[in-house]
Amino acid sequence: MDPSVLAGDRALLGRSSTAERVADILRSRIAEGYLPPGSKLSEEIIGTALGVSRNTLREAFRLLTHERLLVHELNRGVFVRVLTVQDVNDIYQVRRLIECAAVRGLGVPPYDLSAAEAAVAEGDRAAADGSWLQLGTANIHFHYAVVALAGSRRVNEVMRAVLAELRLVFHAMDNPRGFHEPYLERNREILASLQEGDKVRAELLLTSYLSDAEKQLIQRYSELLPA
Amino acid sequence: MDPSVLAGDRALLGRSSTAERVADILRSRIAEGYLPPGSKLSEEIIGTALGVSRNTLREAFRLLTHERLLVHELNRGVFVRVLTVQDVNDIYQVRRLIECAAVRGLGVPPYDLSAAEAAVAEGDRAAADGSWLQLGTANIHFHYAVVALAGSRRVNEVMRAVLAELRLVFHAMDNPRGFHEPYLERNREILASLQEGDKVRAELLLTSYLSDAEKQLIQRYSELLPA
DNA sequence: GCATATTTGTCCGTATGTATA
DNA sequence: CTATACATACGGACAAATATG
């Protein structure tokens, strides 16, 4: 790994828990693709680059390992997670189970859809700017908002973790516009169904959405991995 | 045969870090009730008692904190988690969502119910022995087996974590027999429905099971906390 | 409110064990 | 097989926060 990736981050270390701040920095670098899947994160190199001790760094590694962004191999160190085709399939199985169950479990309309509406608006802005990666983030926010309708802290946390993993998958897509753009409209349709109180239609749209996205990602993955 | 082909499997066998073994010990003590919710775990006391350094002990604390068995308060230390009434409500909301969705998402019968059958048998043995706490564990195993039918690694992990939290709740019940015993028969009914391929009935039974258990636990909690 | 004692947060140096070229 | 690099674990140190009288 090239330690200069973290050179500018030393100044950011000044607030709350050191380990959490280190984790924040590493999480950003992973999300931005500076630390691609499979990278080894050396305690020595990162510790000196950020100016923190190994104990503190290991604490940060633990946090990110729990978020499934890193994997820890005994006596070998930590690495940026490499997701397999099976992982992608499992992530979408979780999404189908939880997102559909959240919609199905809704009470009587109207629902508080402000967060979902904000996510669609965020997607519109990103699309207008041509920020396709940000559009992917906005789409993730929309689905997080849908699950949040269930009103459960723990369900929210599970969803947040799964969607964070999904970001690792998105990095494999070479054409972010072609992949993300169509789903903005599909989210708008899901939102409209919920606004009309039509849970059944919303769940159907959600199911086909997830099915299509999974197919695209797995096809792309299958092309990449044998290479 | 070349012994080196098994080199990678050494990690899968008896090897684990000191921190993980310490975490195992503490997890057992918590599950057994020796460290009741609210207990403060002093680094000094436990470190010397187990003969490990503070750094190693803190690593173990982190593992258990991520399992939600401990809570970490900055500059104050770690404590055995004290679940609130809201936590109990949230845990059952998650269970309703995931367990029902797992059953609803099942394909065409027959299903592989061996794990669920084994859990009911485990419950029968525990009831015959009068081991009511073990009966509670067996009931937990049954519901874990039901969720495992969904076949998703991530869903399984979520369920395992939620059911581990539930164990903390069970410690609040003063009459373990009165609480756990009736649910053994109800699990048997759910199993029978699944054996007959009747997903709809299984989901209905599951819903009422979870509703009743939640009511009992929350009532007990409400009696305890104001005291 | 203040001063003190205790405990945690962070870091370092080092010895040992493990994996890999 | 050896050498190197690295992770694991320990003990000690000091600063910072908290608890106690």
C-alpha cells in the first residue's frame, strides 16, 4: 500500500475517540476506491502514516472488521474485503427479505416519506450534475429510508451495514451512469406507490428492482473474477 | 501426501487469539448470570484475574461490545449491557420481521427441518431434566433454525446476534419454567405446520408466539425497572 | 466547589510466534 | 533451511477523564 494516500489526513486527527476517527478516515478511503478490495493494511505503514500507535490502529481495524469492510486473518493482518459472487447474491437476498418485509409490515397510510423524498431529490441533483457515484449513494439512501419506515433501530443498523457492503460491489461497475441512472426513476415509482398508500405495488416494484440490480451486478462480477 | 496442502486449515482448527479466548470466558460468565447486566468490568481486576495484559483484555472487550453484550462508555469503562423496555420491543420487532419473512419466503415443500427437529428434541430433553434455562436455550435454537431456512449467511448472523441479546432479557425472568415451558409445545406446532408444508399457518403461529412472548417479557420488565 | 485517588485512553519498547520469500 | 517481515502479546509509562471525599 502507498502511505501517501493518507498523508493529508494527519491534520484531521483531533476530535473524539482516536480509533473512531482513524476508522472514519479508512472508511472514506475504502469507499472512494483509494484502498481497493484485497489491499493489505499494514499496522506499521498506516500507523506511522497517521501518527497513531498500533493499539489504537487495531481498535480502528476492529470497528471496520465488524462493518465487514475489512477481513482479519490470524497472524497475517487485515485486508480490504473482497466480495465474492456469493456475497453479492447474499446481500440481495437480505435486501429482498428486509426491504419487502418492511414495506409489507407498514400500517395504514399515510406514511412519513420525507426521508425517501429527500433521497429521490438527492438523486435528481446528482443526475443533473452528472455525479454518477453520488447517484449511487442517493439510491442507497432511498432504500435505507424505505427500511427505516419499519421503525426499528436494529433493522436500521443491519440495513446500514449491508448497504455499506454494497458500496464495495459498486466499485466493480465500470459504467456507473449506465448502472445507476435507470434506478432513479424506479425509486420514484416506488415512492409514488407508497405516497398513494399502495403497499402491494410498492413491494412488487421493489422485488423486480432488486432482482434486476442483482442480475446486473452478478453478471459484471462473473466477467471480472475469471480474469 | 503432501502435508502442506493442509497448512491453510490450521487456522480453522484449534487456533484462536488470546483475546478471543478471553471473550469466550466472559461471554459464558455473562450467559450464566455470574456477571449480571449493569456489572462494571474493571480492566485491572479482570486483567489480573485472567492473567492477561490490559491491551489484550481491551481487545476482548471490543469483541463483546460488537456483540452488544457489553457497552463501552468513554473514560468510564465497560459494563454488561442493560436492556431497556424499548430494546425488548425492538428485538421482537426484528424477530417478527425476519422470522416471518423467512417462513414466507420459503419455496415449495418439503423443507430441510432437521435442525428445527433437533431443537425441539433438545427442548424435550431439557424439560424432562427440569433444566429450564437450557429449555430457553433450546427454544432459541429452534427459532434460529427456522430463520436458517432462508439460507442467507448474513440473515443468520443478524439472528444470532439478536438471540444472544435475548438471553440477557431472559435473565430478568424469575420463573424460568413458567415462562419457557409453554413455548416448547408452540414450537412443536410450528414445526408440524412446516412439516406439512403449511407456510401460512406456520407464520400465523409464529406471529402469535412472538406477540405473547414479548407481552410477558415487557410486563416483567415494567415491574422490575421502576423498583 | 475543590483536591485527591482511581481508572481509563493512548502510546512505546520489546520478546515471541508465525508466515512467506 | 534460513532470513526477513510482520503480527501477537506483554508490561510500563504518562496524560486525561472520572469518581470520591
